Amino acid sequence: MNITKICCIGAGYVGGPTMSVIAQKCPHITVTIVDINEARIAAWNDSDLTKLPVYEPGLAEVVAEARGRNLFFSTDVDTAIAEADMVFISVNTPTKTYGKGKGMAADLKFIELCARQIAAAATSDKIVVEKSTLPVRTAEALKSILHNTGNGVNFHILSNPEFLAEGTAVQDLHNPDRVLIGGETPEAVNALVDIYATWVPRERVLTTNLWSSELSKLTANAFLAQRVSSINAISELCERTGANVDEVSRAIGTDSRIGSKFLKASVGFGGSCFQKDILNLVYIARSYGLHEVAHYWEQVIIMNDHQKQRFADNIVQTMYNTVSGKKIAFLGWAFKKDTNDTRESAAIYVADSLLDEEANIIVYDPKVSAKQIYADLDYLCTRSPEENRRLVTVIETPYEAIQGAHAIAVLTEWDEFKGYDWKRIKDNMMKPAFVFDGRKLLANNNLSDIGFNYYAIGE
């Protein structure tokens, strides 16, 4: 199967970077990314590359190289589907907020809408690739919809889950640990293998059956999140016993059977994948009657929620059991550094808890807009939008945000925070000046020596 044209439905955090790199590395293939969100497509086409809707280090350079050559962004979904040999589905699969499985199961309505649109627009045989993170056996539904169109078109379904870490997505795409492709038709599998093999060593391209590929993505995220919750559980024990979680992490991380990655204690994990995928895994296990399996994985989420809540509680307790009317400066809102993604960010939930205590919150994040911050708080529906705007102020410069603050909470590990003039910051804060480091980012800044009351996770 000779692939000359690719269509990707979905121009978000996965589809945009992934297809941009494919276009960069495969100039012989025309790649068209489509989305019904006109504003998003306009941003991808903007001549000012700082306005791309997804911020990832190195992404602007990739887009600049390929856009207009063999990389295109469009809202004409049907035409792109009709002309493509291979169609990637890279749309959102959020956790359901309604009906059976509410709060756990993946909402697949956008996947089904894509399948039906592909079926309606296709006039020639297609390879359809699941790029979104999906529950195991989703391909069964796709096959059922696509194979019953009655228009004589043949569809081959592949699973090609992404294993990108936001903030290093371009690097991960250029030099992946592995590329996973699941499918039942060898010719279709090999067609996608050949695309990746343009720049990825063949031994790193793994092929499996459809179901193993779908389940592997959920499992990978579950294992990574499990490590975060495990070390966070130990961080609370360290605080009670006088141990230091960084020293414990280093001690166990040197064991080759354990390894050092994902053993950094923090205020908790966020992002679009970890919580959503584990909840999905819990729901699938329960649907098969595997209740012990479900309980095991659900504890990872429970521990993560506990870590965020106890961080907020510690702020209140340390500041004389009240933050009412006090100004708390948040450094960071994104769920991790080097991304503008805020989905499930710990900052949202810490802020919500402190707002319940009537704190005044000032937020500075170098990449997240005020519009997004307010949207995150409004989505919780715990108070009115007017109240959120009254209690939360978003500032575009860090020193202005910190001016007159009673305390600082570090919620994102942006590198720039380490380079601030912390003596100047302390001089312009209310006294005593508190710093609550939810990312253990400032451990080497000697804030206690400057005169801060410094509190870090796991110490």
C-alpha cells in the first residue's frame, strides 16, 4: 500500500505535533490536518508562529519547515478524507460527564462521529488509524460502522497510540523509545511501519494485534501514574518521620530493578491522560467483573487527589489556620513545564480549595492565558464565574504577581522560577513570607537562608 496522502482529524495536542513531524520527516507525503474549530485552524496557519495553538519547544520550527510544502491545515474535513490514503483519528476522548460510566468511562461520541464522517466521505479504500487514547476493543465499534456503509469501500483499522510527554513532544517524536502499531491486515500495518521507518530505527517499531495496542497505551499511563502516587505516598510519611523524600527517591532509584524515573514527589500529577486513562481502566475492569483489579488502580487516583488536597490544607494550617482575605501568589498554572496545557492541573484544584477558604489568588504562568485559567475554574462549577473573577487575578509579570503577597505557591516547575531575584521578592511580600513548593523546584535556592518560611513536599 503506497501512502502519498494523509489526513488527520483533530488539530490538538496530539494531532498537531505528530502530523507536523511526519510531514517534516516524509516530504514525499502530503499531510492535511483538519478540524471543525475554525479559530484553531486559523492559529495553525498564522504567519506568527508564536500564535500556534499548541506550545511545545521546537514545534514552531517543525511547522515552519513543512507548512505550505507538504503540511496543510484545513476545515474542509470531507475533502481531506476523500483524498487521503490514510486517515488518523486524533480527537478528544474525555471522561463521560453523563449517563452510565459517568466520571470514569471514556466518552467515545467524537470517535463515532469521525467514523461516520469517514464512511460518508470516503470514495476509495482507506487505512484508518486510531491515534486517540481509546478503551480496549474500540476498534470493534469502528469496524462495525465503517464496514456497514454499503458503498463498497474497504477500510483497514490500525491502532497507533501516542506515547508523548507534553513539554518534550517534538523530541519524543523525533527520537521515540518505541512506536506501537496494532492491526490485523499485514499490508496496512506495513504501510504505517514504512512511514515511521523513514526516521525511526525498525527495531523500535513494535507491531501487535489491535487489542494489545489499545490496552498498552492505558497500561503505560497507569504504570507511570502509579509511580508518581507511590512516591507521593512516601512523601507524606517522610514529613512525619524526618526522612527526606529526595534522599529516599535517590536511594531506591539507583536499584536497577526500580530505576529513577517518575520518582519525584510533587503536589500531584495532571494532564489529559493519566487520570482519564486510569479511570477508564478502572471502568473496563469493573465492566468485566474484575473488582480487585479496579480497586487497585483506583487507589492511584485517590492518592493523587489526596496529595493535592493536603498541599492546600498545609497552606491554610501553616498560615495560622486562615487564608481569608490573604493574597496567595501562584507561580504556574500549566500541569507541567514547557506546555500551555492545563487539563487536570494540580493548580486548579489547589486554587479551588483555597478559594473555598476565601483566599485571594494571583496567578502568573508564562504560557497560560487568563481566559484559560478562568475557564478551568468555571468548569468546576463550584462558584459563579463572577466570583471566580473577583477572587482570582491573572498577572502577566511575575514580580507584579508576587507584590504584597502573604505566600507563594509553586504549582508548575517552570525553569524561569529558579532564576528569580528571591531576595527582592521577599522584600516586597507581607511578613512572615511563606513559600510552599509543590514541585520541589527551589530546593537549591536557599530560601530559608534569605528569610522565607519555606515548605516543600516530603521534607
